[in-house]
Amino acid sequence: MDDQAAMSSDETFDPATLAAVRLAMVPGVGPATRRALLEAFGSAEAALAAASSRLREVPGVGPTIAQRIVAANDEIDAEGQLRLCRESGLQLLTEDSPEYPRLLREIYDPPAILFVRGQLLPADALSIAIVGTRHCSQYGRQQAERLASGLARAGLTVVSGLARGIDAAAHSATLQAGGRTLAILGSGVLNVYPPEHVALAEQVAAAGAVISENPPMSEPMSGTFPQRNRVITGMSLGVIVVEAGDRSGALISARHAMEQGREVFAVPGRVDSRVSRGCHQLIRDGAKLIETVDDVLDELGPLVEAAPQADGRVIHHPAELQLNDQERAVLEAIDTEPTSIDAVALASGLPIQRVLATLSVLEMRRLVRRVSGNTVTRK
């Protein structure tokens, strides 16, 4: 039974889903402890039914956490959380859900559950995170906007944390470019933080998704934001740090990315800029210095081409995800061998001027290459 079927009109819920939610809500049971519990007992249901003495045998479970787990069935209202999801149009994903992001499932400490406001798509397997300081400079904001809009036009999903500064600039620029974006929150998806980004969150949910591993009405707490950062990088092929001071949370994201085997990119800034010190340190430590979207796409080429989709297909270029009918008709008319523009017009059934205009778009998206003045080839 899938998660949506579990939330039926008679308010009966799938026991496995209820147990997953209940265990995830036990204070003190983080990703590592949950993993240890599942390894010891085989399922969340079995862990919640275990005696305190058995629970204390699990690494990371002391007397206090053991007692909380024993009491969870009576004290944690998992049914209420599922009911709230249904009433608010939220999707709840467990690790067993088909829609649970593949990349996120592969990290060491994936969230047990995800609350999703909006919709995740298979295309989101091709995601890049853009993060940076809340106190960004005008230069940093401009670079975040330029990179986010370029990635969106190339067909990649932009992931960030909906925070002030760089995060908000990345989300907004992606939306303006007509792309998909995902916002990962440290609070609940129905309790947006910071509060001035409530409208931005609604726009993100309409063009992607707002996501949290915390229950929908959770308050923002300092400890949840570093945990949130591992989800941002875990859902992405790589992370771009635009501006970061010496102690910026963006550096935590970069560290998570390195530990998860993701690519780390950094945008250089002024040598005397406080908010560029973190980026310069990342570059010294081996992060890829980037200036343009092409730098990112060139580095990620093999990863992008190998990203499998839910139906087993392999997408060979991210930009193909966002082609309109005319662009797709022109692209399909071009061979991997040099093809004349006249032949493209004939095969696509489009006037030559529209073909020329469309070729410019396909060139920008790195899908075709001009061989000569009147011939093109597919990359």
C-alpha cells in the first residue's frame, strides 16, 4: 500500500507508515540511531514494540531514549500528522515510497520520512544545490541569480534552503527562468521560516516542492538546520557555494557534500571580502572554482548522463527535460552527423526562420553544435 492510499477517507492508516512516522518523531532518535534500531529489530513496528531492556542493547540507545520509544505508541500522535497531511494536501514519503528521491536514499543517514508540499518529479534526479550566506553582498546575489537561472535553462532542478540571502536569490531566479526548484526547510513545511518567505515558499511549491523531514507545524530550531543541510546536498549531484564566511552554514553543506561523494563548487569573490573567505578556503581545499554554468555542466557531464529515472530510462542531457514541442521537433530532426538547416526545416515542418531561432536556443542549451554556417550536429 502506498502512502497516499494509507491516508484514506475512513482514517485508517497503513501500520508501517504510522510506525515510521512515530519512530521518526521520538525525541533523540536521529538518523544513526534509527538505522541501528532498524538493523536490530527489522522494522519500525518491531522497534516500537520492543521492551526497554532490548532497546538499551542497541548502540546509541540509553535509558532515556529507550523509555521514550516505549512510550511513543501512547504519547506520539502519528495519526494526527497523517491526518494533517491529508487535510493540507501534503505528501508523506517514507524510504519505501517510490517517489522518495533516489539520491537521498543513497546517503549514510537519509531521513526516515519526508513531508512534501508540492510535487517531486523524476526529473529532480538532476539537481544542483546553491547555498551561501544569509548576509550576502550584491555581487553574491547577482552570481546566485545568474547561476540559478542558467542551470534552470539547462533543465536542472535547483535545490536550496529558502533562507535569506543566497538561498532566496537562487529560488527566485530559478522561478523567473521557468525552472524547477526545491526548498528544504529546517522547520515544518506549514510553518515556513523565515516568515517573510511564506509567499516565496508558495511559489516554490507550485513549481517544485517545499520539503522537510520535520512534522508540518514544527518550529525552527538551531539543531535542525545542520540536519537540513545534509538533505540539501543529499538530493543533489553537486553543491555550489556562492558566498560563505568563516563560520557560514554553507560550509556545513559543503562538508556534507564531500562526505556524501557529491561535487563541491565554489564561486570566487573579492580577496578582501569577509563573505568570500569560506569559498576561497573551499577552493584551496579542492573545491572546483567556477565562473559559469558551463563549468558546472562540464564537470557533471558523466553524472548527468548516468542519472536513472523512475521508469528505468536514462536521460542523456538535462536540457532535454524542458524543451517545448517546437524545440523538440527541431532537435529530433538533427542527426549526430552534420545535418543541413534546410533538411532540419523539411523534417520538422517549420519555416526556416523559426528553425534558425530555435537552433539558437538549442545551442545555448548545449544540445546542438554549429558545424558550419548551414549545418548543425547533435551533441
